[in-house]
Amino acid sequence: MPTEVVVTGLGAVTPYGVGTARFWEGLLSGRGTAGPITHFDAESFPVRFACEVPAFDPLAHLPRKLVRQTDPFAQFALVAAREALAQAGLLAAAAAHEHTGAQEPAGGQERAGGQEQERQPLVDGVDADRIGAVIASGSGGLKEMTGQYERLRAGGPSRVRPYLSIAMPLNMGSGQVAIRHGLRGPSYSVVSACASGGDAIGSALDLLRAGRADAVVAGGAEAAINPLTMAGFAAAGALSRRNDDPGRASRPFDADRDGFVTGEGAGVVVLERADHAHARGATPLARLAGYGVCNDASHPAQPSLGGEGAARALRLALADADLGIDDVDHVNAHGTSTPPNDRTEAQAIRAVFGARADSLAVTSTKSAVGHLLGAAGGIEAVATVLAITQGEVPPTLNLDRQDPACDLDVVRGRPRRLRVRSALSNSFGFGGHNAVLAFRAT
């Protein structure tokens, strides 16, 4: 029998704001987050809207020195990781009770009494050598990289700041989280495009089962609402172009879908060996029971014909979790709102679940917060655990006319009250990457 692994903490930074409470409240409200881009002047761009994290002031959450050293993607990771560690009861009392971002200070002011602590250590009695961090990103420090390149072009090499070398790399989400909290166990990043966050959590599960760690902070972080990225995805035809109605642009499984909407933020879970959590009196939120991972090996951007690769990952996750198709009540779909991806994902779910798919509650949170790219699997894992703990599945927004090729039981209109015994979270990415996480109620 594999080692039992539980989720003991959740953390989120999303287009609804900072914190899992805001994220969950937003999902259940049926309110979308897409709007005009404010991060840069997008007037001349073919796509001029996205799902941005609103009014995020890093100085309200992090020390000034740390903000200077980090790109926004790592800042999102740091804030989400602290929330998850605090909920898991792994932070020392002073750090756990500091400002957690549930409500930012008025006007973006810093907290009274000065900056937060440079370091926020773990609670006494926990072996930091056996606590790890695996936080993924698909793009890493894009703002840092493109901004410093402009400085290079304008003023030469002397204008490039030395922090570029530590702000740009994709590993600095997990690296900075490990440094801030003194996590001396396994720490690295996973890169598999839009499957990155799911693969990071699956990799953390593997570490725990292998006995290499007692707990791991895992998930994804992304800050890719950037001129270069937006221009590139638009040129590839991947983005919705509903500039006149951005709130209705992300419409997974709808017959009139025309592309995804870019989002940003971070989603992080604390995974822990069940015996370790029990010994310190932690409260498990759910079990991470299985992980399915494979590659289509067919095309760099298009999913395999009929969703064969996605179906294989689904079957692998079910087998790893020792779940039958009748045991699963909910699927948090990858659901990007692009025509081929939604169709092939629906085909994959139908191929695996057969007639059971007629009553399997499916939703896509990308309809509300956009596609967080490398962070998507992280934030969707958070949503999947919340569906289990809260007994409620959020609706898929903008599903006015369901595509007959996507013949699934997609939750729409309002949240669905449901006892979720087990649930799957799907993540698929360019390069043919497929990752499926299987969660079970405790």
C-alpha cells in the first residue's frame, strides 16, 4: 500500500484577490474577473483584456528587500505559500498571525510598525530538513526578463540590475519560499507548460511516498500578462478576441468558444504524510490519493486525436488512487475554452467514464479566473479540495449553448450542492503533457 498523503493547507492569489476565502467566494458567486489590461498599454494589441490580480501591492505582504529581489510570479508564490503553511499549522506563532492578505491595508499602505519579517520560520518540533517546496511556473520571471532587456537596449549592459539573475529563473518560486520559511528538504520547480502546477503537486506526492520528505509545499505561480506573452498567444490564435465583451470571453464547453483568457496568480497546497500530520495534531482537509502523468507524443500544441493521452492520464490517476469510475463525483476540468482542447477533454472523460459521465459533475474554473498557465493546476487543485470540504461544485460561467461534442454534465448557472467523495483535477499542456490528480475525502 502506498503511503497515505493528506492536504493540510491551502493558499491562493487569484483574480478575485488574495486568499482562498476570496477565491472560493468568487467562484460560488458566478462573477467573472476578465477586464481591460492595466499592466501595460494594450491599445494596439489584438487582445486587450485578461484576468489580473486586482490591486496587488507586494509591500502589503512582503518585506521591501524581498520585493526588490523577486518577479511578481514569485511574489504570488510567497503569499500563497504562507497562507497554506499557516493553515497547516506549520508556521511559528508570530509568523502565522501576521498579515495574511485577507484584507490589504487601505491605500496600499504598509502595515503599522514597519515591514514584515525577512524570515518566517517553521513551528518548533518540525524537522525543516524534511519539509520541501515544489512550485511550478510555465514562464517564470517574464516581467523581470522583458523589463531588463528594455533597459539593456536603452542604456547598455550597465543598466541591467544585478537582481535579474535571481528574479528571472522559474525555480525562484520554490526557492524563495524555501528560503523565507527555512524549508531545507527537496526544493525545485517543474515545467510542463499548462500542466506544470498539476505535475508539481504530483511530484510532491511522489517525494512523500518515497520517504524523501514529511511535508511539501506544492503548486504553481504565474505572472504572464505581459506584452510579449499576450502578443505571442494572440498570434498563435489561442486567445479569445472578445474585446467588446471580455466578461463573457472565457466560455469552456460552449459552442461559441473562441480561445482562452489569460489569468495570473498562484495556487499552493501543503501535502503531508498522514502519520506526520496526525502526530502533530494537524487537521487533514482531503487525501491526495493518486497521480496520472503521461505524454501525447503527437504534436507540440494540439491534443492527441480523440483525447487519447488525456484518457490515459485519467486511467493512471484512477488506478494509482484505487478508484473505480463510480467512486468519482466531480472533475475540475482543464476546460480552457479553446475549441480543440475542450472537445478532446470531453472525449477523454467520456472514454474513461462511459455512461457515468452523464452524472459526473464537471466544471471549469477557468471560466471565472482565466487560464493561469503554469499555475492553473495549482489553483484548480485548491478548488477541487474546497469542493470536497465544502460539498459544493462551482458553476462554469458563460455556458449558454453547450457544444454537442462536449456532452458532459457541466455544472452551470449556480453552484451544485454535492457530497464529493472523490474528485479529479485535470491539467494538460503544450508539448503533449497530461497530469491528473485524484483527491479523496478524509
